[in-house]
Amino acid sequence: MTSHSAVLITGASTGIGSIYADRFARRGHDLVLVARDKARLETLAARLRAETGAVVDILPADLTQSGDLAVVEARLREDAKIETLINNAGAALSGPFIDQSTDDVARLVNLNTTALVRLASAIAPRLAHAGKGAIVNIGSVVGLAPEFGMSVYGATKAFVLFLSQGLSLELTPKGVYVQAVLPAGTRTEIWKRAGIDISSMPDLMQVDELVDAALAGFDRRELVTIPPLHDAARWEVLNTARQALVADIRQAHVAERYRTTA
């Protein structure tokens, strides 16, 4: 990526997205900032223009709305200056699955998975043709652990990890870098919007610490970056075990333990 290439960041008005915007602007990149809150986007854009000299465009959009999503997709397809997509927009839901409304569940899945994969799909062919660029998908450690009790949210984040791994296999040979970032609990507005009291969660990570760690992984070209994981070998053990399991799947016949006797 050139020093003046642009980065499109979703969920950019606050939290993780706004810190990514700050960091990439200070690295010399121009920005396209996407979020629902136009006023916050304008305030952030004005500050970054003044402090860094970056060219900052704002693109107010609700990614759960098909018309707004189509506008962002078109920008990713058509603007050759955009070489990096930060797929950060997302939401959570509080409470057990049986207490969540079907409409709320559908909106969550739409934002966390459908919008994310559509945006990746919009930019990936152009990046592959150019032989450069990056797609960063923000997942969560919850996607590794049903035990956390956030079944739908965790399922969407498991999707993000799997998608990133698959896209990496396809796009890395074409010169496009794909990164999945898996935060643990981070001090952002996602909790308040989900109706979760963060005063009961004292160990949340600060946003700037999370993003700086994610960018360290970005610079190292890690496929999976887990900022709160202190022993990196644990991820390698898990991934190696997964690959061994896949290698042991033989589709021609069922496993011996499932054979029934007359």
C-alpha cells in the first residue's frame, strides 16, 4: 500500500473505529469514515484533518439498510484509492437467546455478518486485480467460546473468523492481506447499546491499547491477531489440532464407532 492510499473504516464515529481512523491518518493515509452518526463523523473528520493533514471523507450510512449499504459497496468497488477496508461495524445483544426478539436477532446477524461479507465482496475483486491491499475484519474471542453465553453474537464472530481464514487462503496468493482481529471485552459503546452495564465488567481493555495491538499484528501480517492472548502458543496448538482433525475426516465411509450391528 502506498503512503497516500485511503482506508475505509466502518463503525468509525466512536470506539475502535475512531481509533483506527486516528492511527491510519497519523500513518499518512487518507480516510473514508462510515457510520450512522453524521455529527460525530464530522467532528472526528475535522479533528483529523487539522491534526494530520489527511483527506477525510465521511459517508453516513446505516449498514443494516440495503440502500445505505449499496452506497458503501459502490464506493469500495469504484474508488481505486481505497486499498484497505476495516470491517469494524458491529453490535451485540444482551440476555439469553430465548429472551431476544427475532427481529433483534435478525438485525444483529445482518450487521455483523451480511454487511461485513458484502463489503469484503465489494472490494476484494478490485484489490486482487491490483495485487495489493488489505481487508481487516473485527471479530471477537466470544466467537471461540460458546461458554460466554452470547450465542448469536458469538456465532456471528465465529463467522468472521472463518470467513477471514478462507479469504486469506484465496487472496494472499493474489497479494491481498486479510486479518481477523479478535478482541476480548473492550471499553466501547457496544455494551451500552446492548443494554449491558459495564460497571459490572471492570477488566475491559482500553480501546487505544486494543487498536495499537491490532496494528502491530497488521504490520506483522498476522492472519489472526488476538490482543488479549498472552500465550500465543495456545492459538497455534488450537489451530494445529483443527488441521489434524480435518486431515482425519474421510468422507467415503462413516467412522467405525457409528457402524451398527444387527
